[in-house]
Amino acid sequence: MLPSGKQTKFLNRIAWTRTYFGKALLVEATARGKFRITQRGMDLLATNPIGLNVKMLKQYPEFQTFHQGNNDDAQEEAIGNVQAVINDETPEEQLESRYQALRKELAGLLLQQVLQASPAFFEQLAVDVLVAMVAVQEPMQAKPLDKAAMKALMVSSRKTAWAWT
């Protein structure tokens, strides 16, 4: 299943293959959900290719136009290395992998900043996280903490902070 939960990876790949082959004019739609191989597609099959990929489809100008979109030369050069690595992924898979990479990078940056911060900052951060966790788990019961509750939480966090090290 794709991360969206709406389509299987297999069906998604079939749909993108149909789109890519159509843009390269290797197949043509004859009716809704029906396709026929074109002469160009027959010529390609006659070469007995080992596999079909984006690099092979780029030999067709129609596919190049579709695949490049509005990228200018600078953008094409900048993303060229990334495309070489993720050439076998569908656009949804590319988005998901880039999203996960950004999350991982952000988590690393946040951890680095927290580790460089003062103990007082860390204490306040821990309290804020605990308050947020309570608000998420019990949204109807969550209330802002008054000064006495905040102080009790701070004292409690100081006592247990040394147990973590």
C-alpha cells in the first residue's frame, strides 16, 4: 500500500507505466481502460530490450517534453543527481522518500539545538512537551497549568532528570 492508503504499490506502478508509455507514444488509448501498442511500441519491442526505464523513454522527444515539464537547464542540472538515484520510484514514492529525509534532517537539527541549550531551556522544553502530550491524549480535560501545578511539575522533573543520565 502507498502511504496515502488509497492504492496499492502495484496498481500505482501500472498507472504510471501506462502514463509514461502513453507520453512516449508507445501505446494509445482506444477506449476507456483499453490500450493498444503503437508502431513505435512495436519497434521498441523488436529491439528486445532487457528492461524499460525512464532513461530509455527519454529517447523520445514527446516523453522528454512531458518528463521535464517547465524545468530550465539550471533546475535540470540541480535535480539530475537526485533523479539518477530515485529513477525507479513513482512520483508518490519520491515525495514520500523526500519527506522522510526532510523529517530526519529536521529531527537532527532540533536535537543538536536542544543539546547545545542550557539546562533551564531543556527543563522548560520537557514541561512543554509533557503539557502538549496531555493536551493531545485528553483534549477535553486539558487545561492550562496554574503556577502551583507548573511548580510541582518542575520540581518533579528536576528529581527525575538525574535518573536519565
